[in-house]
Amino acid sequence: MDGTRTLTTLAGLSTALVVLAGCSFDSGSNDATAGGSSKLVIADLWAPDSGYALETDDAFTLTRAGCLETLVTVDGNNQAQPGLATDWKQTAPTSWTFTIRETKFQNGTPLTAKVVADDLNRLLKATAPPRSFSPSVISTVTAADDRTVRIDTPDEDHFLPLRVSVPNTGILAPEAFSGTTTNPVGTCTGPFKITSTGTGQSLSLTANDDYWGGDVALDSAEIRYAESGSTRATQLRTGEVSVAANLPVTSLTPLKGDDRITLEQASLPRTTGLYLNTRKAPFNRIEARRAIQNALGLDAIVKGVYEGTATAAAGPFTPDEPWTPAGLHPVQGNAPAAKAIMAAAGIDPKSLGFELIAYSDRPEFADLAQVIQAQLAEAGITVKIRTGEYASVEDDLMSGNFQATLLSRNHLIDLPEPISMLRSDETCKGGFNLAGYCNPQVDKLVAEAGTTADTAKRQALYGQIATQLATDVAFVPLVHESLTIGVAHNVRGVPTDPLERTLLTKDTKLS
């Protein structure tokens, strides 16, 4: 998933449960019957829109529905754990083998090494394979025998087990594929079987009674997709659904005062920042970027825009991640600080006026842009706001034809480590380097991190990179966001997954 649509688990992450007080929730509307049958209705954000092609974000839709599974999973510390593979080992610098679990797909087809190899090779041949599992990082996938898959890489790759934890590498039965179409009905291995795809606006699911992972608590479930956060919040408040996922901060107010709803929140590895185009004046000067940064009061943004659900950011990483440098702190600015920097550098505040892109796919960006506009105005800097859907501004962003943009970026979207994001966003030739930032020293550190096997040493390198990005004001960090899921009082076992890969699990239940 890209910077606008994330579907990302951090060491030391804690989940806060906030119980709110009030009225009007009918928990009986979600089909929990006296006879023991239980159906859970969930409102989620990301509807499938690519025909369930696994190289697309639809793969996340299928893992969140408890249908699609991968060879490897990750635990709360981002460490690889068995999934459809029971174990794995690096047999040579550029070769890994995975032992495939003995189980069956929901339609009865056996899971074999050949099926796995065929699926992963199909992914490699996709027109646009995911960055985490593409021909640039994977050479070959072969079935060594009925239960062993071998994956070879062009270079030594310490991240290979994490690569096959990404939803795009999920495994479906051969019957799922016909020509260019993908059909997940009955072809998954997970705890839930899809019985109906609801023309793309919903999924109907029933428990997989033969699930290899054990008993499934729910009999059935339905996931309904609604792009509007306020719609999902309303559906939860009125009892139309029992779980509302990915609630934006702009939709939380109507839920306050309802004592039959719990808001479960967790920090996301997602940072919203102000990206200034460093390719051209005035923001090719670090003093200009630093002046903008020092004009912004982050605490006011956290309280006024995010209603206290976010935290002020010092860099791309959240405070509780193991690679975040201890000495890096948010810059809490104000107009006098910005004016002093501009005066010392001989910069006329009027010369720093710019157009700010605030794409409407993130509903909070409208308020955020206005706060930035007001805070910079106090320092004498004029901001004009440009709005529109991300699709309408993407060409300008990717071509560098802009002055400044807001961007919400998940740094664990490709892998449960930040190496992929750093390569794409912060290196001189990175494919998603919107700001045009370039520092050969950072390129060198990123390259070193990518080839370092020792986890502690690699994390230390990530910390050095974060410190250098802050020193250079590669972008202006604003806030780290939180994941909020609204849950009815009679629901248990809904994960608050910062990787946003899971939502419905075998342990989710109605009480």
C-alpha cells in the first residue's frame, strides 16, 4: 500500500483501550442468537477494487478477512513466525528453503510446494509486482520436493522471510486462477471461507471447520466496505455493525458518549509530514526548510487537528520503535523562532510563500493545512492550499511539479522493517523520493543497512539515518498517527494490528 492507503507491529507497542460513555447501541442487531449461532458484521475501509489480484492492495483485503494466508507471519516484535511454512533456513548466501505445512485449501486441494512455487512465480510475472517480492529482489522460486520451496535472490537478502509475510505473497489454491482472473471463494487456507463477494462492496464469510490453526470462534461474518469514516462510525453507533475499522479522527466525535462502544487505539508506523520540494528554490536551501519547520507548533496540531490521538513527530520513526535514536526530539516551533532563523540567513519571509497540496483522501488534511497556513502566516509566510483527490495530484508529485505537499507515509508498508521505505523515499534515486532529497552519506548508510545481518547493528544504522534526515530537514515531520477501531461491547478478539494486515481472526468472537 502506498502513502495514501495503508494497509503496518512494533517492539514495545502497547494498545490503549478507551471506553466512552452514552446511548443508543443495539448489540442484538448483529445476529448473535440464543441457539449458539454467531455472525459478526464489520465495517472496513478498503474495498477490493482490482479483482482480488494478489499483486495489488486486494491481498490486504483478503488477509484482513481471515481468508488469505502467507508462508510466514510476524509477531508483536516484527519477528518472523511460522505460517503456511513450518520452518525455513538460509542454505547459501543467496538461497533460502521453506518447509511447507501439511494442510489443505478450503476446497480440499492439498497445499504442496509446487502450488506455493506456482503462486509466487505468478506474482513475479505480474505486470506490476509488489516491491517486496519482485524480480529485482527475487531470482527464482522452485519446488525442491513436495514439501520444500527454494527461493533464490540476486544478492544476499537477510529480509527474505519477512518478504513472504507480506499479504501479496499469500497462497491460493490453483483453482483460484483462470486466465487473468482471481477467485478467492473457497480457495484460501485461513480460518474463514468467502461465500459471497457482494459485487465488491462486501464479503460474506463462514468458518473454516477444518482450519489447520484450530477451532474458529465465530460461525460467520460479513465485512461491509465504506470509504467514508463518518459512515462507518454511524453504522457502529446505530448497531448496523459491531466493528468499525480504521476510524479517522474526524469521525470519532459522534461516538463519544456511547458506553456500549470501546475505541481500541494503537500507534501506527505512519508519519504525516510536510514535504518541501528541495529540487528548486527556495527549499533547496536548508535554512528555508528549517525556518518552515520552526514556525510550526506541533502540540497545537496534535490537539487541534488530531484531538490528542496522534503524537508529535521528530522523524520518520515512532518513539517506541527499536531503531528510533534516543536523542531525537520533535521540533516545537513558533513564529519568533522562525523569524530569527530567516533573519540570520537573510531570507525575506515573503520569498518562502508556497502552494500546499492537501489531498482529500485523508480527511484530516483539510484542517491540518489550515492550521499550517495560520501558523506560517504568523511568521510572515503566505500559504495557498490546493485540494483534490490523490489521483488528481499524483502526476505533479511524482514529477516534482509542486512546491509542498502533505503526505501520510507508512514506513513498514513493504516490509516489517523500514529498509524498503528508506530506499524508495530517502535515497537520491529513490522511486518515491517526493521531496527530491539527496545526501550521498544517507545513500551509503541505507546501502549498509540493507546488507547488515546483525539486527542490532542494522537498527543502529536506521537510527543514524533518522538523525541525518532530521539534521538535513529532509522533510518536516508533523505527527505519528494512531489506528482506531470501534468495537461493540459484546465483541472480543479484534486485533489492533499496526501492520494493518489482520482484522478478523479465529479468536474473534461475540459474547
